[in-house]
Amino acid sequence: MQPIRFEPAALLPAKTMDIQQYMQALGQRARNASRAMARADSAAKNRALLAIADAIARDASRLKEINQKDLARARANGNDAAFIDRLTLSDKALQTMIEGLRQIAALPDPIGEITNVRVRPTGIQVGQMRVPLGVIGIIYESRPNVTIDAAALCLKSGNATILRGGSEAIESNTALAALIAEGLASAGLPGEAVQVVATPDRAAVGELITMTAHVDVIVPRGGKSLIERLMRDARVPMIKHLDGICHVYVDGRADPVKANAICDNAKTHRYGTCNTMETLLVDVAAQALLPELARTMRSRQVELRACERSYAVLEAAGIDGIKHAVEEDWSTEYLAPVLAVKIVDGLDAAIDHINHYGSHHTDAIVSEDYSATMRFLREVDSASVMVNASTRFADGFEYGLGAEIGISNDKLHARGPVGLEGLTSLKYVVFGHGEVRQ
Amino acid sequence: MQPIRFEPAALLPAKTMDIQQYMQALGQRARNASRAMARADSAAKNRALLAIADAIARDASRLKEINQKDLARARANGNDAAFIDRLTLSDKALQTMIEGLRQIAALPDPIGEITNVRVRPTGIQVGQMRVPLGVIGIIYESRPNVTIDAAALCLKSGNATILRGGSEAIESNTALAALIAEGLASAGLPGEAVQVVATPDRAAVGELITMTAHVDVIVPRGGKSLIERLMRDARVPMIKHLDGICHVYVDGRADPVKANAICDNAKTHRYGTCNTMETLLVDVAAQALLPELARTMRSRQVELRACERSYAVLEAAGIDGIKHAVEEDWSTEYLAPVLAVKIVDGLDAAIDHINHYGSHHTDAIVSEDYSATMRFLREVDSASVMVNASTRFADGFEYGLGAEIGISNDKLHARGPVGLEGLTSLKYVVFGHGEVRQ
């Protein structure tokens, strides 16, 4: 491994070491800092969050200047407009960061809560205490706002963090890391509680996801290819979001007005989000509703890819611009104005289709039939299951979590939108009076 | 891969296929069965559990005969007495299985519970529903009782299971699997909800722990070497128990009578269990209690391995049979009548020692000091943290879980004793009235 140099004062002292040594040192420092964070009181954590917000406001001009270096390099490398947009620290982006920090400071502290305390026949009292996970590694793309969001959520939940953002944002991230360290120090918390990996070397990621002694969980935030690569190599457990192939099922007893409004919103409110509908399932008993649903989609230039039966219905209704769906369409996350459409033979077929082709993210039924909605809620194996609501509601803010670090497709630990509580776990606490086991 | 033959009627049809095909087929069948199990009602699951209990009672003689084949082979292979003991289906072992099944039938069903339903400003109501994990793989040693215990817990929690027991128990496990399938069928549940891997080929384990499409979680039950091997190769998430290096810290304000009773029980109640004390930490302010604690240990022939300071105290008190501890002692799980002893400089040093050398399993403080106990509870990073109680209480039954599938050293998902709830997760459910996102 090539020797690297570290510049930022907020990070490890500048010296030459190899990537493995560097990451292990970062990990050890994070582990130590995590002990202090676990016992930090809410007031100190909130002071740190507000101090970071103030420092960003104070240094806004400087941050934008530093960000220009990243932007210049990204433009020279030919990155596209969307990439440049995500990388840019505009006034609006900085203001959003500042507001995010203040919102997270205002959230209740999840740590230390003790629940379910019960007296056992032996006399001991057994309960559970909510505690931080410990050290959280965040791997993300070139979006400096994630540096602040992720650091803030981990800080509030009492965790230490190692942040590994896209190398194109390294100047911006390093500058933000220094402000975070300043905020932590001003609140009497260890600056090492939030560390940014200060090398663009990709080998750093390989270390981060395998150093199980120092890192308790990895939260990757990025596209499917990043996540799939991490899944192959990670040894540290992950809270991950893979993809969102979301369905709306219009049941035979759907209210037509609700069906139309929900499908419209679920598909066309935002095309690029993970909770956007990608496949519309229509009960054969509701196929009379299909032309109207299709007209709404076509009025918004959504391309429809229809199964045999729905194609025939739409053709007969004179809807234009319909394509034939192929097998692959049922498992494609378009993230675009394209919608797969299928007529199914009732609730069981809809549930089977969703459980087979979906990504266990978010699925909705539109129906006025009580038993159908209850079965859909129970039997669809997805992180979010909805009745008569748009899939677009699958979101930490909409669910009332206050903020989210991501949406989990996993079944273990946190499922669906992950807020502060997803960055914690429960340990058992036993209050005794000298009891021994018989 | 070599072709193998499958005999048991309860399993895949007898034919020749390679291990990978076989395990994939098992996985696909488990996945299908998991859908039916997820919607099974409590009454059906309980009927199945009771029918399995009745079938074991009815076939006790035959099971013991079949078990003799495994025992004969194990003896011929030179397995030791403890191994033979665990492999034996005695009348007592069968009775314990039957009682376990009936107890699990009597437990409340965790599945379907909906909690935390809140109305959001948009009008949607958001809650969480408890659901099964899906397909659980259990990997264990040659203990046929685990076949029944694990199957029963997975069944009650609505999961499908693939059981891979030690190859020395294969005849016994296959016979038990047939009775499980019979019980499932009698309750109208799919027999494939519990499948036993019917080949001793070790490659089966390699498939089981990597087929992420079909298996949601692996629960290994076995020694440290098994777990470490699985940790290297598994792609499926695990709920695992690694080791138990448990501490009792006798604080400067400990009640001497409680300290002596708790240390005695924590060390000597059972030597081979994971919640047994392996290191005794004594506050320097409580070192006057050390000779009495040591005398209790010596009266039970427990070997003491003492740090410099405690060695001096014990020598001065005329306690015999003391050895000098070496660095390795602080991180050794003896599982034997051996105890490491260390004098520490107060609470902070005790917490640091436990967090550094312990295995995050179970640790206890003996103290009458309110602030010390509160800090110990919060800052010791272990699955179970106790005040004035023996570490031996860290157990699913003692905690009131009704039963346990194991004790987790992990931080994600379930921590400490894992009961039915640990085999479930929470999905979000949204009750709407036609709402769309603005």
C-alpha cells in the first residue's frame, strides 16, 4: 500500500502511514470516543449540534470557497450536472444543513430510556435500556450534506462515527469535519467522535467494512452498485438500502377517486425516489378503472408497459403509447417516467406478485374491503405496507421519526425508514437486591 | 460436488442431485412455506406444537431405538462421554422436549401485534406490526434436543426453518423431523416449514450461510470455533453467541454479605455456562473483603489467578493455592473452576477493564452506592448489566422470555437472551384514507 499524507488538523496527526494502519488508528480512536459519547448527557450533545450549526453559518463564505476546489476538479473530470449539483455547497444547501442540525438538536434523546421493567419470581427486576450501537461507519457518495446529516444523527444517538464520503468531495468534507470537531470540543465532547477518512484511496473502504473490532455497523448511502459491492466484502453488519420496486394494488373494491389520486401521486410526485411506484397491479375485478388510471399517467407522459391483459384493455379504450411488458419489467426500478402495469386475479395473486418481484420496500393497496386490507397488511412482506395512501409517504419525516439516516431493506434490526432509534440497541438491565440463582 | 441420496420421506423426494441444488431447493421450499407460516393463526401453530409433543410421546420407544444407531456410531468414532450424553435421547431428554413444546404452545403469539400507531399531520396513521423474519437457518452440534427446541421457537414465531445439526445425530434428527412434519400437517400447516438437512456433507453449511435469497438469518448454536468459522464465510446475517467473559465488580461500597453470595453463585453455580463469572474485580477500597471472597472460592476448589496487588493481599491473609495472573487471563473464558482476580482503582477502572477485556455478555456490580450503580448500568457496554445480582441470571427463562433460542453477543437486532421476539421484526403499517404526499 502506498504511503499517504494527512493534512487536516482535526484528524490524525499528519504523518506517513499505510492505509491499514491509518484506518485501524481511526477505528481505535472512534472506539475510545464512543465510550465518552455513550455517557454524554443530552445537553452536551445538543450544545455540540447547535455549535456546529453556528460554525457553518459563520464560515459559510469560506466553505463555499473550499467547495469550489472540489467543483473545479469534478468539472475537469467531466462529471455530469446532477453530480455537480449534489456536490455544490450553495447557500440553500448550507441553510438546509444548519436547519437539519437544529432540528436534530430539538429531537428527544433516545439514549438511556429504560422500559419493560418487570419483577421476576426470583425477586430481580429485569428491564431494557436503550444504548448507542457504538461506532458507525457511513459510506456515501460525493454529497457534503450527508457529512453533516449523518454526523448529526450519530452524535445525537450517542455513537462515534467514521465518515467516508466520495473522494470528489474531500476538500468540502474535510472543512466540514473541522467545524464538527470544533463544535464537539466546545461542548466538552471528544473531537474523535466524528472522523472523516482523509484519503481518496479506495482501500480505505475495504478496511472500514472489515474492521469488526472497531466498527459496529456500516450504513452505506449510495446507489445499488455501491451497496452490492459492499455486500460482497463487508464483515461488519450493515443497515442498508438496496432498491425500491414499489407497488400499488388497486383492488376490486377500490374507491376510484382514491385509486386515481394515489396512483398519480405514487408514480409522478417524484420519479427518482426509492418509494415511487414502479408497478401498478390492478385486480381483474377493477379493470374498468384501468383506462382512467392510464389516462392520468399518459397526461404526464408516463410510458406504460402493460401485460397482455392490460394491454388489451388499454388498446380497447383507445389509450396510446402503450408498450408490451417483458418479464424483466416486473423487477425493474425505473426511477423514471415509466410504469409497469399488470392485471392480476385478485388479492392472492397481487400478494404473490409483490412478494416475488418486489424489493420488500413499500407497497400499497387501494381498497374499501376490510378483510382484503387486513390480509394485505399482514401478508405483504415489505418494510412499509399501506392502505389507501401513496407509497411516497415511506419517509422518516412523514412517519414522524424527525430525521432519517436512510431506509432499510433489511429484516434484522431496523426495517424501513431509520431514525435515531435505528442507531441504538437495547441492553438488558437487572436491578437486584443480592439475589442468587437457585 | 459429489451426488448424494436423500432418504427421509419428510424431506425432499429421494433423488440424486448435488449439494448446491439440494440446498437451493430446500431454501426455495422454506421460502414458500414461510409465506404460509406468516399468515398462520395462533391456534394452528399451537395445535402443531402440541401434536408434535404427542407424537414424540407416542413414538418414544422407536425414537430411542433410532437414537441407538447414532450412539453406536459415535462410540465407534471414539466420541467422549459428554458428547454421548448430549447425543442421547433418554426418557428424561424426551420428556424435556415434550414439556418444552407445551410451554412454547402456551406462550403468547408475538406475531401481528400492532403498536405505536400515531396520527400524522397529513392524516395518515403510522404504526408498526410485528412479523416473522422469514426463513431461519439453525446450525448446531449433535444435540437432538435442539432440533425440537429450535423448530418449536421458529414455528411459534411464524418462521420457516432449515435445521442443520451435527452429522453424528442425523438418524435421530431425521426421525424427529418426520414427527415435526406430521404435527405441522395435522394442523394444516406446510410440512416444509421445518426441514432438516439430510446430508452430513459439510458443504451444506457453506450453502446455507450464503444463500441470501432464501435464508433471512442464521442462528448458530455451538462452540466458539464453529461461530468463528461461520463469521468468516457467512453472507446471511447471524444472531450469534460468541463467548462469555463475565465480570463481577465489588465496589468500595459493596455489602459484604451480598458480595460473597453473588460471587459464590456467579462462579460456582455452574462452571461451564456462558454467564459464569470469569474475572472478579475488586475496588481497592473494598480490598478488605477480598480474603473472605477468596476463602469461599478456595473452599470450592476454585483456582485463583491474581494480579500483583490482589496476590499480595491474599498472601498476607494466608490464602493458599493462588497463582499469578498473566495478561491472557483477563480475556480467557475458563468454563472451569478457575477465576481471575484483579484489584482496580475504583469504578472508572472497573468499567474500562470490562469494556476492554470482556465479551460484552453479562457483567455485574455489587454496590450500595446509587451513583456508582447508575453509571455502571449505563457505561458498561454489555448485553446484560446487573446490580447486586448474580450473572447467572442472564437467561431467557430467568428474564421471563419463556424460552430462548440463544444469547446474542451482537449489538444489532437482538442483544442478550433471544426469545420469540428476537425471531421477529417490525414493519411499518400505514392506515390511510386516500392521502397523497404534498
